[in-house]
Amino acid sequence: MSTDSNTAWNTGTSTARHDGEHWLLSLVVPVKNEEDNIQPFLDAVLETLTPRVPALEIIFIDDGSTDQTLPMLRRLGTADQRIRYLSFSRNFGKEAAMTAGLEASRGDAVVPMDVDLQHPPEAVLEFIRHWRDGGWDMVYGVRMDANAETTGKKATSSLFYRIFNRVSHTDIPPSAGDFRLLSRRVVDVLGQLPERNRFMKGLYAWVGFRSIGVPYHQPARLHGNSRFNYWKLWNFALDGLVGFSSLPLRVWSYLGGGLAFCSLLFMLWIITRTLLFGIETPGYASVMSAILFFGGVQLLSIGVLGEYIARLFIESKQRPLYIIAEHSDDQA
Ligand code: UDP
Ligand code: MG
């Protein structure tokens, strides 16, 4: 299917305001090989939310699943009007899936959720209360993890947020994830951001609006293992840093300046010493360490340049963020 039809499907506009009793809640749920989790997720969500929400739509984004996920979504989509799905032509990653879901959503409030029940539906009720009664545009869940994550993952993620908040002008609240409620206007603004590098947590913070954190307890994954290993998380962190800070680029001018200044002092000292005491045996060690050190610094700084240029390259190609192969409105 061409990207044409995917834009046609993106009717993410809502005319209703949420002041009345008639408002629509959209759940945006990216799924990749989650055949075991979808039904329990639906049961839990419908049981908790149906009595409290006037209208509900659940949008599943099949992110290139190879198991029974898609046939299951097809079945659910025909059986229940509230369930919509779209299916990517391949795996585009969770960030792309969330972007697609947000664009497809029609709700007055939109909540991106994981399907593995690590995001408890009860917390959504709490989000809704803050949005309806407090008028908050963004209500983000703050993870109170008992033992859902390994200590290694917790430590590395807290280190990442510390560095991120230092080097970028956008502050991300630590322990906040994708689980949050976004008002319609936040969703609309997010949809206008053109970048291909979708570091959603950064984008949520970047758009601003009145935001409040609400704590929730995150249980362990229901079935299967996390789709994110350390290598993926590292690349994710790189995307986040490079997408939201130019400090890694600029730091080299300062470092270079400092090193040049030190070298100048060293040069003056060597010249003076040679003039005063004559030529000494040339120092292998100092030459060697200078070569190795500067070689390392140069390679590192070229690498940093490369990270940014690679992203410029990706942005400049202007390829779509995702390609939809099939969606629930096909069947209607
Ligand atoms: N997911 C996705 N595409 C991917 C990887 C994950 O849509 O390439 C979905 C996955 O099906 C789940 C959610 O993203 O609904 C979170 O994934 P997971 O539980 O593996 O991540 P973690 O909880 O470890 O952050
Ligand atoms: Mg999970």
C-alpha cells in the first residue's frame, strides 16, 4: 500500500471538546509478536475503563509481527467496533509505531500503552482525573518500580537521564516513560513535528504544556521477554542525546582550544630549554604519547561528527516514518 492511503487514513482530528460528558479516549498500543498478551490486555483494559469512560477506542499498531498477532487483530477488529488496528509492512520500531498510533487516534485524550500489562489500566483512571478535573494537558506516569526491572537496567537508565538533562535544554522527568495521557492539542502538536528521529520521551517534554507526574507501580512483563536489549537501549540513548543536544559537537572546539593552549606552553618550554641547555636526546615517550593521544581525540571527534551527519542524512532523505500495509478500515 502506498503512503498516500496512509495519509488518507490519518484522520486524527477531533471536533468534540472534552468539557461535556461525551469525550473519547484513545489507547495507542504498539505490538510486536504479542499473541499471548493481547487478549489479557484487552480483558483488563475493558473491565477497568468501560464503566468509567463514555467512549473508547483501542488502536493496535502491529509493528512487523511474525506470529499470530495480526490475524488476531483482524478478528478483534471485526468483532468489536472499538478496536482498530494498523499493520506495518515490516518492523519500524516502537517509536514509529507510537507515532502512527497518535496520528491515527481520534480521541480527546490519548494514552500510549504497552500491551504486556506493565502499564496498569487503573493508572489510566488516575490520569483521566487529572486531565478532566485539573485541566492538565499531559499526565505522565512515574514508575515506582519494585523489582520489575533489573538493577543493571535501572542504573543505566538513571545515568542516561542524568546525562541527558545535563546536556540538553529539554528536561525529561526520570522514571517517566511512554505511559502517559496526552490531550488532543498535545497530540496535534506532536503530529506537526517533522523529524524522523522520534525520541518520543524527548518530544513529549519538548512540546511543553502543563504537565504533571502521577506515580504507578510497574509489574513484571506478562508473557515473553522485553524486546529491548542493552545494544538497542544504547542506540536508543544515542538517538535521544544526538536528537536533543548539540553539546557533543561543540565540546570539541573547547577541548581542542584547551589542548592547543597546553601544547603552546609545552612548545615554549622546549624552545627555552633548548636555547638555554642545548639539544637533548629526543624523547620517544613524549612524541609517542602525543601522537597516540591526539590520534584518539581526532578519531573520537570525527565519530561524533559522524553521528550527527548520519542523522542529517536520514532526515534529508525525507522517507516516511513507517509504511502501513493494512489497517482495520480496509475491512469496513
Ligand atoms: N514493541 C514494538 N516494536 C518493537 C519493540 C517493542 O511495537 O520493535 C512494543 C511491544 O510489543 C510492547 C511495547 O512495545 O507492547 C514495549 O515493549 P517491551 O515490553 O518489550 O519493552 P520494555 O517494557 O522492556 O520497555
Ligand atoms: Mg514491557
